Amino acid sequence: MKEYLKQIENILDNMKIRIFKDKNYKGIYLNGKTLRLALNTKKPILELDYPEFYDVKITDYCTGQCPYCYQNSMPNIAHYNNIVSKIQSFFGKMSENEKPFQVAIGGGNPNQHPHFIKVLKIFYEMGITPNYTTNGMGLTLKVLNATKKYCGGVAVSTHEHLKEHWNKAINLLHNNTKLNLHHIISDKTSIDKMKNILNSYNKYIEYIVLLPYIAQGRAEPKKINYNYLEKTLDNMNINKIAFGAKFYNFVKKRKQKYDISLYEPEILSKYLDLKDMKIYKSSFES
């Protein structure tokens, strides 16, 4: 009985709850999972003024040289300055109810920023779970140790020309944190590669997150083969498939087929660019 009560006490100590009555919203966060409840089940949850999740861009620096980078990140671009003080200023003014449950730190390749570990630590100390996206480059021992200590999870991008790096990153990270993969969907080849990657790394990851190719930055226009994607998913176990926000319309049309929660894109999240401290609906709107 005492052990059971200790378990209950531990759950309550780690549980975070946010309520915004004017948005018909209640969020309960525990162990990286969020349960969202409409206070009035007959009405929808409205867009949050204080979202439960922020994407936070800390750099434009990246040595990956992806020809389709929608952020147009490059190795000759300087890292953002004063990012720790900017984070403290922005999030430190929030009440406990206003603070997001989680942030996703991005770039560029964020873990190559010289103050990256300080960023993880400051979010952790504010009671906000930090996560980050990486192409697998620059994962030093110090970064790996900080990831294990402070992070809720990491998303590794599976760019074909960087396979050596992200393959190594998966092997380094999967025992230290919750691990997801990000995979860009465009043509038939990209969809077949997604299927092969999932088959190869299934036991190491929580999800493979599908992101649609976006003709932005230095990415040239390219069609997405939605029909082939649907046929491929029809013949897969999709328990480990997640969809990025830009796949909202694709999933909405097929909501009877995919058993996932659907919300209008970006009503629960925002994108913060620390370069100019501007807030956008998403990274694709910046």
C-alpha cells in the first residue's frame, strides 16, 4: 500500500496542468505526453494565447548543406547572440499556467550552438521540457550527457546525404532519450525510403514523423505524391507513424483511416525566432 501511495505521489508531483476557460481548454502533461480536454465537450478548443508547445529557433548555422533546406541554413552564418538571456526574458515572465509544457529547439542545427547546453539547462530549470531536432552532426559527449539529463526527446532528421551522421546519432541517442525521426515526403523514392527506414529502426524510435516537402528557402518546387503515400501507408502498421502539421489536410480527408487526434494546425503551438524575437504560427510562416 505504501509503495502504491508513493507511485501516486510521484505522478502528482510530475504532473502539470494548464487551464484556459476562455479557450475551452485543459491540458494535462505527464512524462512527455499531453492529454487535452475540452471543458465543454460540445464546443471546440480555441487557439491558445499561451500555447502548450513552442518551436524555438536558436541559430541559422548548419553544415548539412541540404539542397532543399527551407530555412536556407548555411555553414558560413553566425550563431544567434544572447540566446540564453532572450529565453529567460521571454519565458521567465510567464506564470506557471502560461508556460508551455514543452519546447522544440531548432535551427539550423541547434546542438552546434556554443550555448546549446545552457539553453537545455535553463528550460529545464524553468519547468519547461526541452526537446531538439538535429541532423546528427555535432553530438559531442557533453551534448549527449546534457540530453540525457535535461531533455524529453530528440528528433533526428533522415536526410539521405547525411546518413552516416544520423545513423550514428540514432545509435548514440536511443538509450539516452525518447527518439523520433523526421523524414521529408515528396516523390515515390522518398516514400519508399521512409518505409525502409522505419523497418530498419523501428525498435529504436517512438515515431517517424512525416514532413511534407516545402518549396521555401532554397528548396525548388517539387510535387508530393499523395496517392502513393496513401497506398504505402495502407500496407503498413502505422502505429509508429506521426504527421507534421502541414499534413493536416491530407489526414483530415482520411480521418476515418488514421486513428489520431486532429486539431487545426498551430492552435496549440507557436514558433519563436530568437534572432528578432518574433512569433509566427510555424517555421513555414516565418
